[in-house]
Amino acid sequence: MKIPCQTLLLISIALLTSGCVHFGPQAVQTSRLDYNQSLRATEDEQMLLNIVRLRYRDRMYFLEADTVTTQFSYSASIQPGINWIPGLGSNESLNNRLAIEERPTVTYRPLRGKDFVERILTPVNAETLILLSNSGWPISRILRTCLERINNLENNYQTDQQDFTVDTKSHQTFIDVVYALRELELANLVAGAKDPVSKQIVLQFKKKAHKHPAFMRLAKILSFDPSLTVLPLVNAIETENKDVLTIQARSFDSIMFFLSQSVEVPDSDLQERRVPLRNDEQGTVFDEARVTKDLFRIHSSIEKPDKANVAVFYRNNWFYIDDSDSASKSTFSLLTQIFALQSGSVQQAAPILTIPLGN
């Protein structure tokens, strides 16, 4: 039975238009997560790249994806046709065409200018430390990442300024302090808070903390009254009051510089002294990554790594965080939160680069 061309035309129009109302939701389902994953992955890669740059004493540079917009176009067409076959007569047909096109546009904004630079050079304040702690981050990870010093204990290996050698025992006492606090935190015996009267940021100890071995070690190392239940945190070089903790907090810039010591530098770059080197007491090259042991580690490889959580190619080598390294992945996540808190919202940061991604 031959169906008239007019009937075929009406059927085709009905088929083409019946699904139009569902096109928008389907476009969101297929594109939103793709953009989400791409933006997160590239932000992580940029952060890792800047850490590696600092290990080589190259300068950091941040480019923010300021806006991402996309347009979907949907078109449908029907073209009727008549084919003449000698001896058989005519054959009527309809050619249907459905076209879907996506046109994304990304606007990049360099993070620069006086406001941004001041923010990343401003030390993390004590309130931010407590905010991070109360949000669930381990106090040991926060303090190892964000502090340069507690009282007279340096969060790094001290260097002899005469011969530039490293005192390999100078960092351990700081580590003992932060992990003693972590023991008390796990036992629910200490918490950070803001004193309602003095408005100071303090560490509050429960009374039964006084019998805990970690508290006893803490009081002995830091020389404070072991009967204290409140220990104020003061951002200062020194104080005559022994019953406070003086701290020197790092800025985001110095946190990045500190974590850059974790980078595993390829042997060829070490031999060509493309990175600063220090020696230990025996005169051999000191492994800078020791300062971030169990906190953060960036590996290097000539070949692209198979099991990397995040990886970047720089100076003819791959640098990456191993996907099985939970400690490094946690510190990296903490770093991104500190960056968000410290960098703030930059209102003016010209020039702006807008790139249409369509053909």
C-alpha cells in the first residue's frame, strides 16, 4: 500500500517534534558533570604545577576559569523527494535530519593585582586554624601545614648559615608536639575555641587530659603549667608569659613553598643543580622531602604515571601525587581549602581571556 507524501510529511513532523520538550534536561544531564570534573581536574593540576614550579624557584601563576557558558542549538528538517525508476514508476520518500550543536565559551581571569597578592602573603590567622580544626581536619595536619613555629620550635630543619648544612635532629621536637595534640584530639580531650571574654583563640583541655601521657609530654616540652585547662594562642615572636603558645603562622605563599620541598626532583636536575640543595652533617645532599614525611609527597617520572590522583608535565618530566597516597591527597585537599579562604574574591584582575570552544 502506498502512503501519500502528505501523510508521510505529517508523521515525520510529529516524530521530530515529540521529543523537543526533553532536550534541555537531557543536555544538563550529559554536560554538567563533564564540566564539573574538567574544572576540578584542571584546578588540581594548576595547584600541583605551581608547587612544582616553586621547587625549581620558578614563579607561581594562577589562571581562574571565571565563567563557563554553553549554548545548545537544536534543528530539524524534512526534505521530501520523488525517485523515478524506469519501468516501475515513481517512489516517494522523506529525508529527515536532526542536528544538535553545543557551543561552550570559557572566560579565564589571571589572579593578580595588589588585593590578591596581599591576601596570599597574609599569614593564616588563628581563627582560620580553629575553623579548619572544627570542620574535621586533624590538628596535626593543620599545624604541620600552616605553622612555621610553635614557641621556639621550628617546623623545618634548621640550617647552619656558615656552611649551609642541615641539623637533621632540629625538626623532631615540633613533630612530637603536634602529634601529642593529635593524641589528645583523638581522645576528645582538647578543642580549639574563641574565648567569649578575652576574644582570644585558645586550646581548651578537659580536666582528665592532665592524666594523659600526651598532655604530660606537651607540658614538659612547652614548659607551661600542667594544671592549665586553657592555653591561649598568640601570633608573636616571643612572650614572657610561659602559659601561652606563641605561634608563627604561614601565608598561603609560604605554605606552597613549604610543600614544594616534597617534590621528588629527577637526578638529572639535581646533578645540574636546577634546584637549591643543602647538605646534611655528613656532607651528602639532604633529602628535602624529609620535612614533609607522612604529610605530602610529589613523585616524578619520565613516563606518564598510570595510577596518579593528579599529574602535570613540567620540564620534560611528569610530577604527580600517587592515587594510593591518602596522606598526600588529604593535605592537597586541605591546601585547596586554605587557598579558597586566603585568596578571597578578586574583583579586578585584567586582562580577561574569553575563548569560544566551538568549531
